[in-house]
Amino acid sequence: MNILLVGSGGREHALAWKIAQSPLLTRLVMAPGNPGMEGLGDLRPVKATDVPGLVALAQEMTADLVVIGPESAVEAGLADALAAAAIPCFGPSRTAGQLESSKAFTKAFCERHGLPTGAYVVCDEAGAAKAALDRFSPPYVIKADGLAAGKGVVIAATRAEAEAAIDDTLGGRFGAAGARVVIEEFLEGEIGSLFALCDGTHSLVFGHAQDHKRAYDGEQGPNTGGMGTYAPAPLFTDDLIDRVRRELAEPTFAAIAAEGAPYRGVLFVEFMATRDGPRLVEFNVRFGDPECQVLMLRLESDLVPYLAACAKGQLDRLPAPAWRDEAAVCVVMAAQGYPDAPVAGAPVTGADQAFGDGVVVFHAGTARDADGTLRAAGGRVLNVCALGADFPAARQAAYAAVDQIDMPGGFYRSDIGWRALNR
Ligand code: GLY
């Protein structure tokens, strides 16, 4: 098969790494890709939001399948344009993609279909938003309505912080994504990420993981896109997986199809395991980043048949995927100043060495100079991942690799998976 993979982050590097192992693959083209993906296929400098450019590239390479990595490409309407060109695509339509691109849409969708989630209010004016805080108790959850790369969420301990977050969001900090603010009930419990594939009709659970959203150790600091992940997380009992599938994933696929936008791709269900059962925190319409990295390390089955089956409505022909028994850990190395103002340009050394069995370093935000020097070129720079016989072994191997990589000014969390260690 000729496959075009769209995107350039650590998630896409992990997908490319796994796709490249498939015996079904003839040619892999990545657009635009990143320096870590060199050697897995051909890199082409077409942006993830350049819909006409990507359709032209897919036609030129006679792609049998286009795999959408990031939500920006979903929001740009890439799946719709590929459908019009009769090119199979793993990734939902723009309409179904509203499950991520508008938090207000998703909350109203949950309300329409009786899906379990927290109470909420949507406002586009600061005075009304601040008054609406009366209906909630601290901590306050303030979110930009649109796509903000995981950074448009503030958990405010006090009313003053909540009001500042409202001013910040509606004041343009996230551009058009912050034209509306969503105030949500704070849900108590432990958070989890569950992934489910859907081909428009059939669906199946496709792994789970736990992420650390806050920038610093001890769950301190600003929200980020994710600072590290691990799988399997002890939170995910068979019973919980089953409940999230039955109470959130499957009803969502049925409801979005009933609303005329059948879902094709992966749905990332971020939920809170509360005392009353799983409650939706938010949906994402793509693999999690960096959840995907630990999923790909643990996935024993060939990924490509699953991606193709979603695009072609054939998921019912495949068994549940097989996973390795080993645990996987991912530690994100971030640039100085991430998430607010990441500093680009720091030289990164040691990332390209061989670290031994089971360790893989995915590039997330890097650039390579003409002389081969690798540099930080994004907020999250590297995803240092390891498999181990158990969680402590995987964690030890990941941090041993982190110790061998140098990036002046960069930082990482040293407590990835603390919940699993403390159990
Ligand atoms: N790691 C969370 C996300 O991908 O949005």
C-alpha cells in the first residue's frame, strides 16, 4: 500500500515508526514530517492544513490511504476533500471533528444524547461569564471553545484566577479559538485516555493510557498538551474499559452517525473516573499526543489493517488488536518556556544514539541544520519512550535514556507514572 501520513509531531513519528513495520507497506510519504522521521519514508514539505496541497500529493503518489495525525487537518476539512477525490482516509470529517474543535458543540451534543459529563455554561462576553461562575464552586474549569493545542484550559483555584482566565481567553490569547469560553463543573476523580476506532458503523476499543497534563512535577504549573504517558495504567480495569466503551464511545458513534456525520477514525475519550462512573472530560478526534507513543510501542498487531479498515467501513472484519505484555512509558523533553513561550534553537545532543532494546526516541518539535545539528523547534521537543517487563523497568529505561540527552534550558517531569508507582 502507498500511505500518506499527515502531521509532524511525536504522535506522527510514532505512527510512522509503526506503519513502517507493516508488511503491507509499499511506500510511506510523510507531510510535512520531522527530522526524526527521515529514514522511515519520504518527507514532503506540505503543511497539515494545506488541504489542496495534500490532496494533490495523495493523487501524485497514488495513495491507497491517507492517515490524518493532527486535529488541525481535521478542522481544515482534509477528510472531506479526500472523500470528494475518492481517496480512502483515516480521520473524521470536519463536521464530526467538531467533537474536538468546539467544546461548546460537544457539551451540547452530550446534553442532546444524554452522555455523562459535567455541567457547563458557554459565554462570549466577559461580564456574563464572570456572573456564571456563581453557578459553580472552586476549582473553576475555564476553557477556550476552539482548538488551542491543549493550552486553552485553566483550572482556577480561586474566583480571581477564574476571572483572569476569562479575560485572558475572551481577550484574544487564543485568537478565534477563544471567541467563546466554556465554564465547566470540576469533576473529581482520576483521569484516563481511552481510544476507540470507528469505520462509520462498527467500532472497537484501541488502547488506553494515562497522561500528565501539568507542566511540572507534582501536577503543578500550567496545562500543556501532555508531559508524559504510560500504559497500561492500573486505573483501566476491564470493568472501567467496558463502561467507557458502552457509556461514552459507542453512544457517541451512534449519535454522530444519526446526526448525519458518521465517524471514521480514532476517537480519544478523555474521561474522569468519578465515584458515579466515567464522565466525559473532552473528546479529541485523533490519537493522543503523547498517548499514541506508548500505544504504538505496546501494539503487537499490524497497525495498517486497522487504519485501512476504518477508512473502508471494514472494521468488523478485524479481531481486537493484540498488545504486548510489557509496560510502556513516555517522557516528554520540553523546550525552555513551554507551554507559554517556548524558546527555539537550543542544540539537542544525544537523541540520535542507540539506547538499547525497547527504547525509542520520537521527535516532536525538532529541526536539523544543514550541518546535521539537531535543534529544539517546538514546545515539546522529544518523546523518550521505553518498553519494560513491568512499569518500574520501563520507567527506569526511559529516564536512563533521558539522562543521556542534552538540551540546554530544556526540562522534563521526573514523576511520570507516579500514580502507578504509588499503587
Ligand atoms: N495528550 C493529550 C492530547 O493529545 O490532547
